[in-house]
Amino acid sequence: MLAQAHATNAPRLTRRARPAHTLGADLEQLDAALTGRADAAQDTRTRTGLRTDQAAAALSVLTDGQRARPSSTPPPDPARPGC
């Protein structure tokens, strides 16, 4: 099961399919957020209403081709509904 999870043959979108545009953001903006640039992942929203960090995570999942991937997101903040 672990070998299957690490496999890189899962269906995926290519960057030519413009997944960043579908998520309402620019590819450069999402790449910057994925590489850890603090200013790129501030509490800004994409044109679809996602936070930049959410859209960056979605881009990564949609384009990396892995069948499974761990997620280390913080728990929801009850003081900020929808986040």
C-alpha cells in the first residue's frame, strides 16, 4: 500500500492545462506560495475565493501525480468561519 501511495503515475493536470487559472490565481503567485515565500501566502484571496495557500495546495495536488500525499494543515479556526 505504501508503494502505491508513493507511485507517481496518478492522473494529473499538466501546467499547460492552466490549473492555476482555474483556481483563480497566477501560476507565479502559487509557485511562490509553494516555495515558502511568506509574502506570497499572506491572507489574500484568489478570484475564486480561495486563500492563496489553499489554491497553492490544490495546485500541488492536481499537478504532482502522486496517488496519496500527507497534509499538514492547521485545524480550522472557529473564530474565522470559512477559513
